[in-house]
Amino acid sequence: MSAKSTNTKESLKLALEQKCQKFAARRDSMFFAKAVENLAGIDTSFTLALPPADDLSCGITLTPDAPLSPRELEILTQSAIALKPWRKGPFRIDSLFIDTEWRSFMKFNLIAPHLNLAGKEVLDMGCNNGYYLFEMLRFNPKTLYGFDPSAIYKAQFDFLNSLAKTPIHFYPLGIEDLRDFSTAYGQKFDCIVCLGVLYHRSDPIATLKNLSFGLKKGGELILDCLLIESSQEICLCPKKSYARMSNVYFIPSIEALKGWCERAGFGGFELLGMQETTTNEQRKTPWIDTLSLEDFLDSTNGLTIEGYPPPLRGYFKLTKT
């Protein structure tokens, strides 16, 4: 390795470390971290349930190895409440049930039969609070990484992992950091899972190229994306918002998405399934204190409140050539 290459890697490592340090020093990060610090008052250890890989999931369960005292249960409950809103889950921790906005096991059960993770190095890009990472532990991967730049999601992960004590590596980084991370640490992945992210990016082809860069040759990308139904290579480009989400930029047809993936260096393009997002999967619960899908659809015609087609998701397995 040349001196120039070594210097480049060290510079990238330093920049990423500084970015993570700045993240930890942010006011919101420190605020949410306090809720996690309160868990130090719980002396009981927990066991994370890991069912067989082919079992259907209904959420993540953490069981105390000894009965919790009323004080410990109160600390657990109040810490979880302080970390609202909880989007992905659900999580059962002793008698505490965190009934999250999304019943994420429905999505996971759809993609699980297509996961080949045993002994693999795996990244969940845009991992939220790590729900899918905890699910993937039962597939016996070699390593599990999660990237998400949200302070509250990082705190929720820390809350959960302080109990589960898994070897998952969580970084408060985004897709735009993956290229530098892979270069700095020589870390490329056998599989990247990227669910519910692509349509939030203003440059989807650049996003797919970054994901491709982070994969080993022959590596797989498990992708979930909103779709519009059309046989043509077209996209819906919402003027202001889609289902009240102002950060939705491009919703492609399958043919348009396939073209993006080919431009980004993916050869294999396999449709795993399509599924409408309904209020059975995404809904208001006491654990979010905000509006949800039912508030973003027009009950008279089934369209979004902006008049667009309702959310339809496609699930894909892509292979890097």
C-alpha cells in the first residue's frame, strides 16, 4: 500500500471519527442519551429471543433473567417513554410492550426467505432503531452493521442494546458516508439491506452507486422502494409532498427503478414481492404521539391527501456485477 493511500485512509478515518464525535455532542443526542443512562439503575440482565431463521416473526422479545423489581420496571418504562416516537418494532421487554407505529415484522417476514446471511458481513443502511438488525441476528451473520444519522434512533438502539448486549455495530452515519467508510476501513459488505430509504433521496442513482460501492463483487442489495404502477420507464415526482412526507422526491415504476440500478452497477434485478402499505401495517399508537398513515389518505377515494396513488412497495434483490 502506498504512503498516499495510507494517508488518504487515515484522513478519512479521522473525518468520520470527528463526525461521530460532533453527533454525540449535539444537544438532541445528549438529551436522548440521558434516557439511556437511566438504565444503569437496572441490575437484571436480559436475554434476546432468537427463534429459528425460518420462523415467522411477530416482533422482538427481551426477557429478564430474573424478575424485575417495581423500581426497575418503572425505570425501563419511563426511559422508553422519553425516547418517543417509536417508529419501527414492536418490542416486548418483560411486561413492557412498545407498540410501534410500524408492525415491522410484516416487512421482515416478506424478505426473510430471501436472506442468505450466514457467515456474511451485513449492513442495514438507514437502520432506524436497529429493529431489522436484531431480527437478522438469528441468521448467524459474521458481522452486523447499522448506519443511521438520527439522534433519537441511535438512542433507541442504545436503549435496546444496553439490554440485549449484541455485537451489532451502529454508526450515526448516512448513505453519503458509505464510500468513505468502506475506503477508510477496507470494509465492504456481502449484503446491504436498505428499506424505505431510496425515495427519500434527491439523487436516487447516486444513492444506488454509493450502495454498490459498499458491496463486494457479487454482493446483494435488499431494497424496498415505493412504486407507481406503469409498464413505462417513468417516475412520480411529488410537487410538495407525498402522503404528507415532504422528503419524497422520486417514486419510480419498476422499469424506471431497473434502469437506475443498471446505471449504478447492479446486474441481477429480482422482484421479491409487491405489497400495499395499509393501516394494518402502519398506524397511530400511544408510542408515537403524532399522525400516521390513516391521516395521510383520503378516506373517500383511497388516494393520498394530495391525490396521488396510495403507497405501494416493491421488494427487490439486486446483485453487484
